[in-house]
Amino acid sequence: MYPIDALTAAAVLKEYTVTDRGTWLSTPKNVTDLLVRYNEGKDEDENDPLLNPAFFLSSSHSCPHNKYVADRFLNWTISDEGQAAIASYTRPNSTDILYTRAPTGDLVIKNCSIPAL
């Protein structure tokens, strides 16, 4: 099932669920009107249990030019300009802001890798 299906099922079955803001905003109003939000993460504290972190992913097999472009984009996303763009992004034809700035701690680029399963 998709996240909207999970919200619809929770509404119809009067159950609890956890979802992200984008899914909540994408779900029809007749479904969200049947639900009560008990808690909502604000993405202001990196220790918030409801923080919905994002990850920047690129292929480990990228050609040098694509890696260069990806690295420039990543550096832009953690810059003040990039964070301002992220924090002001809204859904089309709406005033609903989808994302918040990253928590105020230092934004750093980490080279993480996950071993093949």
C-alpha cells in the first residue's frame, strides 16, 4: 500500500498511524477530516523523535562530470541560499510549506556508504 492508502485505512478503521507532512498534505480533505493529529514534528531539533530527515543520494558509479554536478548541488542545498529555498517551497497553487530548514546545528557533508546486501 501507499502512504495515502495507510492514512485512508486509519481514518476508516479509526486506527493510529504515523505519516510525513507531504503525505498528509496530499491526502484528500475528506480523509484528513476524519483524523486527529496528536503530535507534529517541527524539524527544529535534530533530537526530535518526529524529525523527518532527508538524504542526498547519488550513484557510486557516477561519471566524474555527474559527480561534480551532484557535489555542487549538495553544497548549494546546505548553503544559506539553498536552505532558504527549501524553507520557502510550497505545493503548487497552495500556501502549504512542505519543508523546514535543517536543524540549526552545523550542516556537514558526510560520505556514508552502505555495504551491498
